Amino acid sequence: MKKVIILVLLASILLPASALAAGKLTVTQEAFYVRPYFSYFAGETYAEVTNTGDKPVKFNGGMIELYDADGNSIESSNLYSLYPPILGPGEVGYLYDTTSVKEAEDKSYIDDYALTVTSKGENEEVIRYLPSDGRFGEVQRSRYFSEYRLTAIITNDTDETLEKVTVAIALYDANDKLIYADKITPYNIGIPSGQSIEFNTRVDSRILEAWAEETEPARIVTIAYSED
């Protein structure tokens, strides 16, 4: 009996060390807003996710659950994407989701939410990061038309043309709080070796209206990468 007790105690001592040897996705910042969506309301979720382990890890799905004021589940959405999808130790990725609730004719109908993410170890797939810089703000498209644009300038510092390039974009306010995330994946575009290209995406007018009342961006983060 004593030997069994010793073995159990030894296993319980070794388990935490083994757990630390794996990759682990941790939500390090998240933002949740209830905003108008057509004739009803939706829950908008943005999250900064960090690999807090010491091995590469791959996003393996997640879920957003919305609740009413009584704690009842009223809607849910499965999460399928993190950008980038594979994170090395200490690396950061972003996810975002809009979960509409047709029964939510009033903003207060959506009272709370829960976000979960799952992961699995990854040793084969490779993410190749590229130098990038970003800017944001109103851009005058013509004499009568302007749009709020997020821009990422990506440089191909490899010795080959890259075609499968994605850019994750995140915005933070003056208090360094995450307020928005998006991604750009251009199709049928190659970046020649040593060249730079500018990717753009437009922010929806309903988001801009919300920013005018709630907060405003002060800093942009861009993560450009190519998946081999």
C-alpha cells in the first residue's frame, strides 16, 4: 500500500511539469459589445489569444455563448478561426465573432457572454511571419465619398514569391484595451521577393457609429504571415 501511495504522490508532483511542457492558448484580452444588427441586436466579441506554454500550439475551435439577464443561454456560435492559426511560445493571435439574436429587439436582452477556446499541439505546420506596418483612419476616396480604412503594408523578405498571405489586424484604445480585430486575405495576389504591398479593409459604418459613443482606436497591430 505504501508503494502505491508513493507512486500516486510522485505522479501528482510530475503532472504540473508535464503540463507546462505543452502549448496552451490563453485569452489575454477580450472585448464584448451589444450593438444594433439589422432590426435586432448582436453580440460582438474580439479576443487577443496568447500561447502561454512553451511548445507550438494550433487553434482547435471555440465557442461564444450569449445569456439573458436571468442567466439563460439565448444563442451560441462556434469559432473556427484564429489568426494566425498556429502560435509559438509567447506569440499572439486574434479572433472575432458577431452572434446575432433575432429575438433581441432591445439591447438589454443580451446581458452576458462566455468565450472558450481549445487547442492542440502542432509540430509539423509552419507559419512564416513577414514584416508589416499599419495605419488607420478616414480616407477620402473622391470629392464626395470617404471611408474609414485599416491598412497593412507587408514586405516579402523571402527569396520567393508568396501568394498565400494573411494579415491579422487589431485595434487598441488609449488605455491599450483591445476594441476591434479583423483579418485580410487577398486572393490571386502574389508578393514578389523583396517587394512590398498594401492591403486595405474598410470598417463598417455601424462600428464607426459605436466608436463615436464608446471609444476610439489609438494603436494598430498588424501580423502578416504565410502558411506553408
